[in-house]
Amino acid sequence: MYTLYGSPSTAGTAIHWMLLELGVPFEVKLLDFEKGEHKTAEYLALNPDGVVPTLIVDGAPVTQMAALATLLAERHPEAGFASAAGSPERTAYLSWSFWLANSFQPHFRAWFYPHEPAGGEAQDAVKSAARTRIEAGLSRLDAHLAGRDYIVGGTFTTVDLLATILCRWSRNMPKPATEWPNLKRYLDRIRQRPALREVHAREGLTDWING
């Protein structure tokens, strides 16, 4: 049994979705950010960064969206959500996973929370730079998906899960991911996955999932 700490429409949604894809036993504790439940002493003891997700695995807290998705895929290899070690796709699987986590996702943090790196005076500049970098990343994904159904290999992996969640975060930006033709085709298909639709229902999310 896993226990997930998350909050609707956050990185926690990705792991909630992953758990539904796997069909494993779990419980979810959704934190109310407006009430500061992610900053309480009790939660900070689990995740000192005060962010989500946190997943209790074998009694111990584990954090970081990409790490958790990969860990779950490797703990449940029968689902086929990670390229196997030594397989031809493994190098691309690792490269895309780390690129999404380290080179792409941080720009969304800067877009949504520009005061963190900028303080009070440079927030507009931070958002402008973040938008440029996010759109460059979306362009890279779009080019890669030309003629492809999935980012790595011929089946759905955690790379697709991570990419989809990040694309979802762009939905209210000036140029969302669905404005790129290959990404739109890709996302329209991914959005039909029952587990993704179920996580939207469970978290009360009604935007984006239907196009």
C-alpha cells in the first residue's frame, strides 16, 4: 500500500495518475495549499521542501515527481512503463526523463512563481524568460514527435506521463502545448487514457482533459 501526498493540478497529479495506471493499492491525502497544509511541521517532516508529491514507500517518504514515476515503473515492471536496462531505448528513456525534470520543468516554476528567483522588481522579466524557454521546450518535443506516437519507443512510458503533465501546465499560457501540431495530436490521444481521465475526476479537474 502506497500513501501519496498531493494537491489537485500539481506534480502530485502525475503520481496519482501513475498509481491509477499501475492499478496498485494506494491512498491519497490531498493537501490544501490555501490553508498552508504543505508547510505544516508534520508535512515538512516528510518533505522538507514543502512541496508535492511525497509518496510513502515501504514506510519511508520519497519525493520528486520524475524520481517517483521512474521508481514506481521499476517496482512494477510488468506494466512496461520504463525501458529495461540494457534495452536499445534505455539511453533515450533516461535522457528524456532527466531533460524533462532538470531542463524543462524548472521553467514552469519560474512562470508560476516569478517572485522566487526575482524578488519584487524583476518578475515580468522572469516570466518573459520562462515563457521563451517553455516554448522552446515545447517546440523541441513537437519536432521529436513528428511521425511518433510516443516519446521513447513504441509504447507509453513514464516519459510520456511526465511530458503530458508538463504540457497540461501550459494550458493557460499565451501559447499552450496544443498549439503545436504534433503535440496536439499526441496529447489528444494521451488524454483518452482511462487513468488520466480518472485522475481528473478524482481531483475535481474539469479543464483541459476534453481538449
